[in-house]
Amino acid sequence: MEHHGGQHYEYLSTDTFPHSSVQMQRPKSSASSCVSIKSDCSMDPPPKLSGHTDPGFRLDHPESSCESMKSDCSMDPQRNLSGHTDLGFRLSHCNITAEGCAALASALRSNSQLRVLDLTENNIGDKSLTLLSDGLKDPHCKLEKLWLFDCYITAEGCAALTSALRSNSHLRELNLSENEIGDKGLMLLSDGLKDHCKLEKLMLRYCDITAEGCAALASALRSNSHLRELDLTGNKIGGQGLTLLSDGLEDSHCKLEKLWLYDCYITAEGCAALASALRSNSHLRELNLSKNNIGDKGLKLLSDGQKDPQCKLEKLNLSYCNITAEGCAALTSALRSNSHLREMNLSGNKIGGAGLMLLSDGLKDPHCKLEKLWLFYCDITAEGCAALASALRSNSYLRVLVLSRNNLEHASVKHLSALKDNPHSKLETLFY
């Protein structure tokens, strides 16, 4: 979603909702649509370039000058809630070189209104990042969000950026995804997180990070109470790395709320430590473990962690995790005792009719407050749908249900469709 002139523009992608051929059976109001559901489907991994949520100006041409950033910009700047003018510049795909970064650094030193800077997919490199980091250190710089997605940055550039993190107390969001910073770069950044850094959101997707780098990151989590969102998607974290991160999550100083570990080579081995963290961490609200081979054993461990009253997890994504009906028994038990979980994605697992019947038993429990459930491509049968329909007659919370790509005939879901006339059901949207 992007803001321009006070208006909201939303970018939708088929990566957000995997197939556009889904059928919306029945909205409760005319305002409901497939688009509105797509924007809600936050449990699935977003595209590499997620929609921006910040006010800003896009400069699509390399010849666009950075000089205007040094003064009050006349490009219809946005005003924040306090009435002050905030500027944001999107300079993605602009062929920016070291020369341009020198001008940007100068602008950062003299412009205290610039809040957002997006340099996505420019050949910035380590040398240019050093120049930018010098600008970030200046007391006049009030930049809050910096995107350096796919900018040819390595561990060498992270040294300068780490120095900037230590002296800049304004930066809140940093995106270094798709840069080969590796474990050495993560170690440097982690040192920066320990100091006066107020960073709240850190994105490190596909950065060649392994378990070795997670040790330093876990140490930072123990001493940093500001970081709220951490995205490590596409790194070879593994069970050992997850165990290290979980130790950091258990620390009372850690206030992390969102953790993305999509496609991180995690197996059941690391889930034991993560389950322990869920028992002691009351801050974590969103956990994404998609496309990891945790299996039924890993799910059982996680489900035990969810049962603890300390666990306040609201969103759980376990799509494509090699889960079967066997694991659903433990998950059902967790649904009966956890009143916090609101969204769950089990897409791409072989749940089958037996698994859905077990989950349906959990949905019947009055403690279960689940509102959105994704069961896309789960080998579900008509028999499972009947059990689910029975559960939803007594469940007054579930609003969104996705059963797409399960080869269900219309007759198989007729009982679910009929829930639109049931006063006890809150089901608004059904995909099948």
C-alpha cells in the first residue's frame, strides 16, 4: 500500500494469494470482494518487493537530482500527525552510482525532514554505502526508513552501516534483503543493534546467513528492547540457528513481535527450543515457518508451546511444512486451550479429511477464537467438509475460510455455503 496526496494505493500480487482462479462464494456485505480478501491474506509470504506503506516521491529516471532534497521540497510533501512535513523519496531502479550517493549523503546532512529513502535495486555497493552511512551519522539526519534491497552490498559495507546505527537514534526500519552480507555482515549489524540503536524493523531476506550469524543476532536480541519485526526469510538458519535465536527470544529484554523464518531449512530439531521460547515470551504475535520441513513432530512441539498461558501468538503460518493428519491432533489440543490465535495457515500440507475432522473439533471449543483459516491444497475430502460445517454452526468467530485446490465438488461444500443463513456463524468469505 502506498500513500500519495493523502490517497491510499494498494499493490496486490498473486504471491499474496497464490491463485487468482479462486471463487468467492458469499460475502455478507456487498463491499466484500476478492480484492479485500487478498489484502487480508498476510499469512502467505509477500513478493520480494512488498508494497510500500510510506508517503514518498518516486523518481523513475537516473537524471533526477538529489539536490532538491537539501531544501524544502515543492513536490506536495505529506504532513504527519503532528502537522510537520515529512519527505520520502523512492529512487528504486535509478542506476544510482557512488557519485549520486555522495549527493544523497550531503542531503541527509542538511535535510531534517527526510523520513523515507528507498534505493532498491541500485548498484550501490560497499563504497557508496559508506558514503550514505556518513550522512546517517549527522545529527541533522532524521531518516526513519531505509531500503537497500538488492544493492550489491557485502559484509564490508555493513561495517560503516553499523557505525551509523550506533550514532543514529531515528532510524526505525532497515531493509538489506537480497544482499550477500553473510554471517560476518550480520555479526557487525548485531553489534550495532546492541548500542543506542532504536531500530524496530529489520529485513534480511536471502542474505546468505547461516546458524553462525544467528549467535550474534541472539546476543543482540538479549540486549535490545526496541526491535519488533525480524525477517530472515530464505537464509540457511537450520535447527541449530533456530535454537540460538530461541535463546534470544526467551530473554526478558527481547520484545520481538513478528518473526519470519520462511524457507530457512528448519526441521523438527529446532522446534523444541522455539516451543520453549513461546512458553516464556509473551510479546511474539506473528510467526512464519512456511516451507520448512518441521513435520508432525515439529508441530507437536510447537503446539505444546502454544498451550502455555504465556504464549500470545496471534498469527501462525505453517504452509508447506510436511504436516499430516497426525500432527493435527496436537494442533487441535492447542486450539482448545489458546484463545489468542486469530490466523492460521496450513496450506500445502497433507491434512486430508481425517486432519480436518480433528481441526474441526478444536474449532468447536469455546476457547478457540480463530478468525482466518487457510487450507489451500490440503487433500481435503467431502467428509472433512461436513465435520467443518458442523463445527462452524457453533463457532461465532471464523470469518475467512480458504479451501481452494482441494478438488471439492460444489456438493461437498454446500453445507458450508449454507452457513450464510445461520445466525450463529460469522463466516463472511469462502474460497473453494
